[in-house]
Amino acid sequence: MSGIGPVEPGEDTYHHPEPPLTGATGPRIRLTVPPRHRRKAALGVAAALTAGGCLYVLNSPSPPPEPPPPWPSQVVGFAYGGAAPKSEHAGAFTFGVTVSTEPGRRVTIDAVTQPSAALAVSTEPSAPFTVPAGGSREVLVTVYVLDCGEVPRNAGLPFLDVTLRNERAVQKQSRILGGGYPEDLGAAVQKTCDRSTP
């Protein structure tokens, strides 16, 4: 062979890529994060979680306020206990009243009066006194006739005015006691005034 030029490869001397092996995986690339970058990433995640928690707390609705306690008149009851067997006061009518309260609600009785200026009232125990929560208290009430000419002869006679107090308010209310109280009081007043008439 003669001539000048590059040497050409012979037959079947080219590079042939090897076929991939069955079931083999490609080379694994491993990324490494330097420790200072890991610390920064952890601090960033912690800051983001803290900020999110603060936003949640600031934007979450506040719980509704506790409802106020009920009015004293809503949790107290009065029951007529009948005329006292003996009254130490001449010309007066003494009778028993049971004052009761609902569980969890105590009430103080600040005063017991009568709407008529011709009558006076005293209690034993004397007011103010407290009825414990969910309990009851027996009270003796005495009504005195001050002026027979001014004693009401109508439906205003049976009323008792009571001043009630609890942690919410002070209330003044007129109460009509049932159980025969109007009839007993009317009879006692009539008897006292008839006896005082010359």
C-alpha cells in the first residue's frame, strides 16, 4: 500500500457501547448538605412553625364569656308555713315562711316589709340573712297593725315586699304567699281591729 494520508481503522474496530445489564440500576448520585446549611434549614423551619402558631393564636376566636348569674328573684322561692301556734305579740299575726334557693345559688334577704303604712313587719332571724345555695331557711314573720283605720281591705293586703341580693344584683319584689296566707292575715287583722274598737 502506498500513499499519504491518515490511517483508517480497520473493520469492526469502532467503539461499541455495552448493552445495559438486566436489572441493574444507574449510578447513584448522593447529595450532601453541609452541616451549617442543615442548621439554617432547621432554624428556618422552627421560625416558620413559631410564626404560624402565633398567627393562629392571634387570629383564633376568643371563647364566649361566661353567662352572668341569674337574678336573685329567679332562684328563690317562698312558701307559707301557716300561722305560728303562739304569738308573743298582742295584736300581731305571726306565721312561718320557708325560703329556699336553687342549687349553686345563694341569696341574701336584705329586708322584709309590707306595702301598707298601717302595718309593720319584723322577722326572726332579723334581716339581713342568707339562704345557702340549694338549701332552705325557716323564717318567722310577724305583722303588726299600726292603724286599723288605714289597713287596706283589698287585694293589696296579702303582699310582702322583699329585698333580695346575690352576686348579680339587688332586687325589690312584692310576693303573695299562697297556702291560705291572705285569709289568715285578713282574719288576724280583722280580729285585732275589732278588739281595739271601743
